[in-house]
Amino acid sequence: MRLISFDTYRSVGITGVIPLKPDGFARHQALIASADWVLFPQTWQLNVLCYAWKLPVFPSPASYDIGYDKVEQTRVFEALAPSHVPHTLILPATETAMAEAIDVLGLPMVVKEPRNSMGRGVSLIETRQQLREWCASRPVLYAQEYLPLEGDLRIVWVGDRVVAAYWRLGGDGFHHNLACGAELSFDAIPDAALELVSRVATALDIDHAGFDVAWVDGHPYLLEMNVLFGNIGVQRAGVALGPVIEGYLRRRQMGR
């Protein structure tokens, strides 16, 4: 296969990759057009690659489209698996919306910035004043019911299968991201959580994402997904993503 990659780090272990820098990529149109796959483009490159040049990209356009914004992915999750999404309100950040959020969700509640990762832009709101201060600098109120958790699950989906799954336990008392000090555990991963991610990712044509899943009283809840997820947990699971990605792309290539 002829492969072009715009992310050298995420392409480690994939054979035959030609690395390019995203800036000025239009100068390399002939080289890029000869590729069987374009790997890990930046979001701003997608319209040119997919629609102007009509090239196959990995991760899939659906992975980018759904993964880049928590508001958009929550709406998709609610449409596809409504019983597996925490009660969520997406409203303009007005006084009326704040009152509705408190009335419907109660306090405490979780608020999130639509575009952020690694636990950044996610806060626990315990008072009306905290909610008012949060909304003062943001146009959209993304508010979600608070689920009391000691940890959550990260389920990594690459290609057409789950390649790693682990608990993220502890953290800073609210965030369970590794960046916030969480510990990893690979024990007793619930089958129902794996099945949920498999069903959702397959239905949405997602081929590269880390899904965050809450496990509450034997029931999985989709919290969010990240297209460009951290690899520490995957590495500790002993999984090399390069060969997994290459094998998936070769299967796709043969099926064309």
C-alpha cells in the first residue's frame, strides 16, 4: 500500500508510510493523490482531501465529524442509544437555561466545553453561583446529570474492533483521566460496555476512537469519544497500534 501520513507519531509501526507536514500540503497534491490512504490528516484538511480530491482517509470522516464536538456526538449517541446516555441538556447559556438545568438535573451537575479533551473543560457544578460564573464566558450550556463514580472505562476502538479496554480509577476526585492522576486497571471489564461500544462504533462508521464509558449499577453510559486519544493505556495493555491499523487498511483495500 502507498500511505501518506500527516502525523508521524501516530503512524509508528505502519510500514511504507511517507510522512508529510500538514502546512503546505497542497504543494504535494500529485504525491498525495497517488496514495491508497491518507493517514491522520488535521481537521482543516478534510474537505480538500475528501471532497475536492476524493481520497480515502484514516481515521474515517465520520470519526472526525462525530468526535470533534461533544454537542454533536451527544446528539448522535442519543439518537442511536438513548438509554446509554446520561441525561443531558444543550442550551444557550442564558439565565432561563440555567434555571432549567437546575430544575431538571439538580445540583451537583456536570458541565462541559464542547471542544476539549484530557479532562480539560469539564467541571462539577455544586451551586447556582458556580453555574452562573461558568455560563458567563460561554455561549452554550452543555449540562449533564452527575453520576457518582470512582472511575470510568476507556474502550479503544481501532479499525473494526476493540483493541484495548481498561478502568481509569481515582484521579483528582472528579476527573478520571490519566492526565489527572488516575490509575489503570485491566481487570473485570464488563462485556456489556464492550458490546455497546462495538455496536455504536460500527453503526457510525467510526474506525479510530477512545470511548469513555461510565458503569453505573450494571449499566453502561457513553460519556464521550476522542478520535485522537492518548496511547499510554494502550501501550500498557501491550498493544501496538501500528500493525492493527495497517492490517485494517489492508483488509479494506482488498475489499474495494
